[in-house]
Amino acid sequence: MSTEVIVVNGGNPLKGVVPITGAKNSVLKLMAASLLGPGVSTIDNVPIISDVTLMGEVLTCLGASVTFGDHRVTLDTSRIDSIETPYELVAKMRASIAVLGPLIGRFGEARVAMPGGCNLGARKLDLHIVGLEALGVVFEIEHGLIHATTPQGLHGASVLLEFASVGATENLMMAATRAQGTTVIDNAAREPEIVDLAEFLIQMGARIQGQGTTTIQIEGTDALRPVAHHRTVADRIEAGTFLVAGALGGGPLTVQGANPQHLQIALTKLEALGCELVTTDDSITVSRSAALRAVDIQTLPYPGFPTDLQAQFMVLDVLAEGSSVITENVFENRFMFADEISRMGAVLRIEGHHALITGVRQLSGAPVQAPDLRGGAALVLAGLVADGQTTVSAIEHIDRGYEHFVEKLRAVGADISRREQ
Ligand code: EPZ
């Protein structure tokens, strides 16, 4: 638990330019994928966040040498001497499971601790396991460890995912690059991070088609090589988070280095909420002078509305004229943020997967606790426009996925700081 808190005094207008970094939810998988190509790979546009440091520790545990530069990570995976990831690391970061596919692809075996549940719900791995079993992987789960072996080798297969799981699509794609024959993944996840990973694997010599569509085809190859240079795709969720700050504070606020194509539904919702948008191929500018108008939101796999922006957009709806319903369709339990923002005066009720919201004119600052990464960021956003002071604790959640969050907000006019609690 961090001993620091973020303190926000609400009411400042927010305007200016926010630089957007590389996507957390891509770079963690690119780092894992480097296991497939023995040698030195370099990844640029790497955000300075604790999850990246943790993934570096996971790979170091396996025998890789990992060095960080300025928004850059260099990974030498020529001497991997372990196929086991320790529980204490996996427990800290569920994304560690992304080494499962590459280890199976390279060594035909892996031993990965079962990630604990997290505060978004159970977050099972059944889709990863069923999919990899189709490729010939045999799983034994004992003492909290997943032991994967390939007694008959790894072979291509057709896999239909019951749900377009991002993680399952990624593990399957990475393992399939080294299978004998061709693998087809149907109902695959279509996120921009999946496309980024596929492009990284293709640079390694993998043969992949269909990334970004619901059907991905991977033709197995005998060996893959390291990647001399890859630039991580921009973080659409960081961009969306700061666009909400601009929508709350009036703007004009520009997120620089973001691809508007990766946020189409979220941008449509911002316009429905009463914002004006101007986009270029690598920036989005938001401004608002009219009152916020309530909109309903349904989270869905990409290109649907991103679940990782649900809490942030809830701040807009709780301050909008009218009533709205936000439905969370991706995670079983992603409304913890709602409990915290109610402490600031939001009027809402949770009914299963629905948050029923009645807009209020003003939130009031209060001491609140970040429940998770995106909920923590959303509480800071609420503090930016609340009456009085808001203190957000448990900010280690925010540091997992946002680089210099406080500094970037201060640079566009927020009265915000970090201090020991
Ligand atoms: C990735 O998680 C992201 N994390 C999440 O971002 C994001 O919310 C999620 O994709 C959906 O877009 C990273 O990339 C590190 P899923 P992942 O597999 O891969 C269920 C953030 O804030 N499921 O698409 O774990 C699962 O329980 C984080 O940056 C199964 O039932 O997401 C969940 O309800 C939060 N069985 C749903 O599918 C499985 O085998 C979506 O999971 C796998 C998943």
C-alpha cells in the first residue's frame, strides 16, 4: 500500500497538450513475446509504469537480461534457463500470464502460477487453457501452479473462442507461431494491442494474417528471431482518460500521439455528452462549453466501448443533465469505483451489471481510495471538478498504468500534487 496520496483541489479549467505514451496493454505482451526470438530485442515508446518494471522482473526470473533506457526496453532472451514464473510475481500482476504462450512456443513447456482473482472479478483462464489444449498442450494444475507440457508436440488447430478474450487471443497467437501447421483463431479479440503484437511477431518471422479482425490465421515456423526495433502502439486508454479530463475541465485539451481510429466509439460518446472534437491522424482535441448531457454506455470487446474507460466516463455521466445507464459487459465486477464516487455525492444505484445514474450539478471533494487502476484515475478526474479538496489513497494502482499522471494533469492547469499521507 503506497504511503503517498494524490491531493486535488477542484475547479481549475483544464487546457493544453498532453503527450500520450505507449500502450501498457501492448508493451507487456511484446516483452513476453521476446521470449520467442532468442537474442536481443528492443522496444520503444515504453511507458514508465510499475507494470512494465514487474514484467521485466518476470522475464529476468526466467533468465532474460532486461535493461531500461529512455522509454525503451532492451531484452536479451538468448539464455533462458527457467520455464517457471514465481507466484509472488504473478500474484502482483495478472498480465504475467502472457509468458505462458511464448514459453510453450519456445520450450514446449511452462510452469506459471495461477494468478489470484483480482478486484475485477475471478478473471479465469479457461479460454487460454481450452484453446492451448487444442494445439496439443496438456495442463496439470496443482498447488496453485499451472504446468503445461506438449507430449505430442505443438500442432496447429482451429480454435473458436467462446468470448473474444484479449489474453487468450494473445497466448494462442504466440504459441501458434511455433506449432507444426496452421492455427485459425475464430472470435478473436480485435484490440489495437492485438494488432501491435501480431506486427511484432511478424517482425520476428512469424506468418500471421487477419489480426484486427475476428479471424486470425497463424502458420507455424521452425524458429523466430529477435526484433531489432519496434515502436509500441499509443495507449488509447491513457488518451481516453485525458480526454475525459478535458471534457470535465472545458478544454481545449489535446492528447498528442494518440490515434483517433482506436477510440471511435468513445469519441462518439464524448460528442453525445456535449463535447466538440477536432482530430488529426495522431491527435484529438476536446472542448466543451455546453452542459453535459447524460448518455447510456455499454462496454464491449473492441471496437465496442472499452471497459477500461467505463469508470472515467461514469464521472461525466454523474455530472450530466438527465439519467443514464452504464452496463459493464466485459468484467463480472467492475463497479467498485461507483461506491467511491458516491462518497463525493454522485447519485447512482448498481443493479447487477448496470449502474443507474441520476446526474447532479456538483460533486464534493472527499477522501477516497483507489479500488483499481482505472477507478483510481477516475477518482482523480472527479476531484478535478469537485467542490473543495479530494485526497486519493492507494495510488499504487494508478502508478501501475499511468506515467507521470499528476505531472501531466498539472501541466494542463490542475491544482494537484502527490504527498506522503
Ligand atoms: C486485458 O485483460 C487488459 N489487460 C485489461 O486491461 C482489459 O480490460 C481487458 O483486456 C479487456 O479489454 C491487459 O492487457 C494487461 P480478457 P485480459 O481476457 O486479457 C473473461 C487495464 O485496466 N475471461 O479479454 O485479462 C474475464 O474474466 C486492464 O489496463 C474468461 O472468462 O482480458 C473477463 O471477464 C484491466 N476466461 C473477460 O473475459 C478466460 O480464459 C475479459 O477478459 C479469459 C478471460
